Amino acid sequence: MSSKIYNVPNISCGHCVATIERELGEVAGVAGVRASLDTKQVTVDHDDQAVLSRVEETLKEIGYPAAA
Ligand SMILES: [Cu+2]
């Protein structure tokens, strides 16, 4: 199991956190998601690096793109 941390500047309230955790939780291959309002970071647990491109696409689609 590996974890990847994304900086997501658009996180502005608890609703954002809930949306991100729900939507990324549905991405195939994602083992766990934790989003933080305080740090504006999203931590994604995964077994396979290939999952991360789908995670990044999903973040864009739902309006929370990861900072470069
Ligand atoms: Cu919000």
C-alpha cells in the first residue's frame, strides 16, 4: 500500500471534503481517501500507481484540480 498526497487549493468547506472523499472513493483501485480542510490536502491510498491518473482526472472533473 502506498499513499499519494495532493494539494487541492479549491477545498473551502466541509462539503468539499465530503464530495472529494465520496467521488474518489468510487474510483477503481482507490483503497482509501482522506481530505483535509485545514491543510487543503487529499491523501489517496492505493496499491497501483496507475490508479493515480484516474484520481487526477476525477479531481479535475469534479472541480477540485490538484495543484501542480
Ligand atoms: Cu466546500
